[in-house]
Amino acid sequence: MRLSLKNGLTRRGFIAASATATVSLALTGCQPEAKLGTTGEQEVEGIYAFCDAELDPSTKGQWLPVNCQANCGGMCENKVFVVDGRVVRQKTDDVTEDSSANPQMRACPRGHAHRQDTFGIDRLKYPMKRKHWEPHTGGDKSLRGRDEWVRITWDEAFAIIADEVAYIAENFHNNPVLYAGVNSSFGPLAACINGVTGGISTGSTMSFGSCCFSGSVMGLPFLGIGQGNDRTDFVNADTIVLYGCNPAWASPGSYTYYFNDAKQNGTEFVFVGPEYNATAAHFNARWIRVRPGTDTAFLLAVAYEMFKLDEAARGSVIDWDFLDKYTVGIDGNSMPADAKVDENFYDYLMGAYDNTPKTAEWASAIAGTPVEDIRWYAQLMGKDNIVSILRSNAAFRTNDSDDLLPLYMTVGFMGGHVGKPGHATDCAYHNTIGHPEIPIFKVGSSNANGLSFPNPVTAVVNDDEQWNAVLDGKFTSTGNITFGMLLPAESVACDIHLVVLDNAGTINTHLNTARGIEAMRKVDFVVATARALTTQAQYADVVLPVVGEWETNGIRAGVVGNQSFLNREIFVLGRKVCEPMFETKTPQEIGYGLAKAMGLPADEMYPLSEDQQFFNRLAGTTMVHPETGEDVTMFTITVDDIAALNAEGEPQEGFMPLAELMEKGIYKVPRTPGDVYTYLGYQDYLADPEANPRNTPSGKFEIYCQTKADALNAAGRTKDFTWKPYPSYKPPVNGYESTFANFETGEKGEYPYQIFNPHYLRRAHTQYDNVPWLRYAWSNPVFISAEDAEGKGVKSGDWVRVWNRAGQVLRPVTVTQRLMPGVIALPHGPWVDMDDETGIDRAGTDNMLTEPVSSGCGTAGYNTNVVNFEKWTEALPVDYELPARVPMLEGE
């Protein structure tokens, strides 16, 4: 889809010009222009801009802390300088000097480019509807994604949605509504629709992969995010293993800083994965090559070789005391009471049940890891080595990886690498890097407590069947895997006429984008919320424009449910920079307006203002006192503070003045080893396992886990394999073996290459893909190994077509020596740019190539797919030269 850009401004021109001074956005109080230092005007394609200027000290303005809500885990500090209601400059954390005890939370390029997200020329201004949409029928549905748009009022938008919901509820009774994407089930649209008819919710393992299920059942915390050691402990490790981690790209704020301290202290690094990524290169890590989806085979061989090494002197490699005291099921002498199978992990490794010992040679043929590297890694895992083993979720976002997390933990347990200085077996995902699940800050409740309508539809469609449910009218419900639920299979019929895309990048981020577009063009009505013309908005009938982070107050700290996904040492607050632009609304305003239109009690559903809710959260926030270790009220709040926040409440005494945080935007807890915040993983359980049992039938970590096997088999997603209670190997669907027509003879098949989807600096998932500065800086190529590129006559800068059964994309090539041969890397998150005539996506959307397979717990297998590629001779414009997606609104 090529949308023309108003005023003839190209992306190249917009990038070249500073976003603080170039484009007139017609935003009252928000024009990005100011008096800047005398670095001189520059003319770029007819646009005048001040570029890279220093701020004139005499300029009268105010620095405001702002939120960066990118889903990357960065938790970074951003501030903007506002002059007469206009943002003229941006900076990052400077409230303290930079130190290991109190590092600056510096923003990454995404955060620094946020101005172009908030004030971009492609911001949606008004509610709009598709020109050729018709009530109750959808009109010409084939035009979704390429139709023209008509500006409508909010009252018209709410009336259309209310009428469609009422019509569908009255005329269709077989599950006619789909909340597409996990977030859509919790947004304001669903809150209202549930009061009339309800809808099918969507479950997905998303970022966490198979950890959604396999972690908690074996005794780990929710979603498999365990209890690693505090980040002050990194320096105590002789070796840090980064298993699939790439924080330099995925969470490029301050987290790599923590590892730097360890590196400077002499800690060695090891990286495990199919590519030698930026983080591995930064730490000069030893590379252990493992093909995508083959990690289970690799770690089975590591465990086998550890047992073999230990045979020479029992206890020389394996920490049997740890295994005996804290785990069950390592061998036949430590079986749990609920065991139903007379088998165990050790005997399986030795080949007792399949006549196949899981040797280094066996695994090497599958994983591509040299035999000597497998044996070296087994030695490294020995109990006398001080090792911290930290993983991302990349290897778990693969088909049939249901045994991988139990196995990853088992290898760590075998070496006793848990809960001791320098010893850890956990994750370094998102912002859990060096931050155990024990929070320092707990944000207060908003106390909104409005009337809510429970969803009367209990069925949940999993990611892999979501679009099939729309197109085929049936799916298998096994509960919501997003929250670790895996129930016995239940067949559900449906007749979906309405798709809700509320705060969700579903078409982009869920499996099989091409099938998703087909599904959008089948139903009668699609409604979406968006800030720009995202893929979801592009294929909707009615689009509701929402505010951005800088148009509201916000908090980033504390606990989400029972799990902290946030940097435990910092509390970040964002101030409102300007009023909502154009006619955008907050989610609460959308919910309130729609409730009114639907005849629901809007005042009861939303009893408190958003200002009041913000105040309530601040007033109720507690923190662990740095000296006493006790929970205390965090903020001292005065009468003037309450008035300034446009709220009602009582003054209170706390640890620090709220006014200080409102000014600085960030509070960071200074750290020293051994302080009250110091934590070693599972320290309470290890100190007294009987008083602090794990949440398993045995009360211990379960290497043999009957609960896991029973649930996986009852879910019925795996048709050709019976899951064992202990970790075992299953060739994954669309894994390495699938690249062969005949694996035994080595004959390659139709799709001889594996593909995986790394996070990329240009985006956080799909966020910021429209930002010109970032599109200019990172071209979003497909990465191909030098050996594979040579075989196809491809060099860096050439374009290639990459395809499989699910879809096809076009991308420029970067040839690299850092990829294993046979493996292709296509970055995650581009917004769809479909050529409807050819079916080719020109943006390189990764989920165009992810097949909707169903196995195990229902993992979204983003990193387990097979493809082919060929050189493409047609010249295409690079991304930053493409016009911005600015809808031309009829009636504007």
C-alpha cells in the first residue's frame, strides 16, 4: 500500500530535517520549533531546519520527564525541553553521576526518536471509516487494506460500533465476536462489548514461548521468569553464559552496563545461539553454535556428557547434594510420588528406552554444534566452575520446545548453579537482567473499581488457530496459554462477524500474517484503535485515534500481577507534555463514549477521572526502605501537590517528596553489594525447602514432572508424539529436520533454510517502525550467511525474495559471517506493505513466513520456520524513501 504524503514531503526530506523545527503539524501548543543556538540554518530539499544545535541558555522553558513506553524493557529516562508548549529538545538521565552503584538510565535511539512518534506527520488526527464499508454487510470487503478513508466524528464512530455490535448480537449467536490479540480482550472496546454479547479471547505464548507453561509446572515462578541473582552479583561469576541473549539490540538502554562491570572484573562470556550477535561481539564471547529449534538436542547431549565426566569420580562434576535436596526425577532413585511412568531422565540419556544415547555426536548432527564445543560446555557446567547461565526467550519461541526450559534448568541444577554468589540459572530477558522477581517499588492501586461486565464467552482461541477460526468456523480451545493455562482439548464452533483490534498489533505480531489479512477481508466489521496507520488500522473499517505517552501522565515501576517485569531499582514517572492532539482520545474516554452510545452505565463503569487514578497510584506506592528493609510509603504529598494533580486526597508523609519526582522524573536506588536489596536466586527455598516449598506436588523442582506430561498430552496438540514427564527430544515441526526431503541421506527439500526473527534496533516489536530517523538508521535487511549467499550469487545490497508455504517477502540483503550456514535472520516487526497482485510483502514482515502449526502447549513458533530465497532483480526504494502513511481523508 502506497499512501501519498501531503505537501509533497518525502520520508527522505523529513528525515534530513530536524523533527524539532521542520514540519508544521498544525498542533496547538505542540509545534516542534524553538530558538536554538547559532549553528546555522540548513536547507534540505526546500525545508529549513536547525540541525544538532545547542540550546540557548537564555531560552525560557521547562524540562519535563516523559514516558517511553516501548515494550523493550529499557525503563530509560527521557526528558523534553518545552518552550511555549513546544518540544524543542530532548535528553536522557542526568539526575546522578554515572556509576556502577547508580548507573544512568540512558535512552536508546528509539527513545531519542520519540518526538517523531508523538509529533509525526502520520499521527491519526480524527476518527475515520473506510469509504466503501457498508453497515451490517461490510460492503466491498476486498478493499480492506487499500480503500480510501472518510473523516467522521466521535459520535458517528461510537454510533457505528454500537449499531454493529447490537446487530451482530441480535442476528448471530455462535460466537460472532473475536478479540483478536491478547490485549484486545482487556481494552475499552471489549469492556463495552462484554456488556452486550462478549467475544472469543485470544491466547498466545507471545514473547515467552513455551516458558508460559513449562516453567510454572516444574516449580519456577510465573512465565518461567525465575529468581536470578541480583545484578551486583554479576562480578562474582567467573563465566556468564548468554543463552540466546542480545540486549544490545532487544533492550538497548542500560542493561548491558551491568555486564560491563563483570567484564572489567575479569568475567569471561559465552554466547549460545545461531548467530554471533552484537552483544556477543561486544563481550568477545566464545560462540557455541546451535541451530534454531535444536536447543533441546544440544542440552540433552550436554547433560549426557556431564554424567559421563562425573563417572570418573562421583560428585566431581555433578552436585548430587543439590539434586537430592531440591529436585526430583534426575534418576530412578529420586522419583516423585505421583510418577506414572517407570522411566527417568538419566536412563533416557543413556539410551535405555530408544537405544539412542544422547551423545555429543548425536546432538551435533542435529544442532550443528561441533562435538568438541558440546563437551567443552559440559565441562563448563561442572559444579566447581562459578557460572551464571542467563537466557532470553528466543530459543523458547520455537515449536515443540516444551521440554527446553525444564532441561535448561536441569543442566544448571546438575552443576548446582543456583542461589550462590556467581552461580545462577535464570533469564536475562527484557528488564529482568539482574533484577530478581522481588520488587523494591509497589505502585498503588488506581482504586477505579468501576462496574465491569465479565466476558460471557469462556472459549479461548490460540495464536496458531486464530485466523483459521475466522475462515473455517472452528477451533480447539485449551484455555489461555498467555497465563499458563493448558486445559484438555475442547472443540469449539464459531461464526465470526466482528473482529476487535484494540491496542494490539495482532496482524503483524501473530502467526501467519497473510492468513490474517484474508480473515480481515471475510468478516462484516473490523474496528481498531491506533496512533498511526498501523497494519491493524490499515485493514479495519473504523479506526479510533488514541493518545500517545506524552499526552498523558504515566508510571513505569512496580509489579504486574504477581511478577515484576520492570527494573526493580528505578521508579520512572512521565509528565504530560501537551494536551491530546487533534481529536485523539484516551482509552478511558473511548470506553466512556462507547458505553454511552451502547446504552451502558458509563458513569458507573468509569467512576474516577484519569487524574484521580494517577494520584491514587502515586499516593498508594510503597518502597523497601534502603536502611531498614521494611515497606514504607514512598511519597510525601502536600496540599499543593494534590491541587497540581487535579485530584482529591489527603496529605501524607513518605520517604521522599513527590514534587522531587515530578521534577526529575526518576528515582534510582543506589546499590552496594550486601545491601538490603541484595538477593540470590531462590534464597528462601534453598535455606529451608520445607518451609518454602515450590508450587509443585513434590514441593521441589521437578525434573520428572507428571503434571507437565499429563497436560501436554490431554491438550491434544501433538499428534505424533507422546510427551514424557522428563525432558526428551522431539524433532520440532518446521525445524531443522524439515529442511530435508530425506534427513537420513542428507537430501535437502523445497525449503532448505531455517529462518528466525531477531529483535531489531529500529523497533520495539512493531513500535517505531514508522519513525523516519530510525528507518534511515536501520535498513531492516534480511541477514544471510556468506556461504549461503555465495551459493545463490547474492551480495550485500542485493534484494531477495524469501518465501515458504505461508507467504513471501522482499528485502535487501546483508551478507554476514556471523550466521550459521543454512540459517537466515529476518528482523521482527515491520508494518505490512502488501502488493495484492503478487501477494508479496515489500516490508519484510516476519510473520508473513510463520506457519500456524499446532503442537505441544501451542507455542507461537516464530523462530521455527523453513524457507527458500532467490535473488530479486527489480530495483526497489529503500524504506526511508517511501512516503509516510498519511491517510487522505475525504471530508477533511
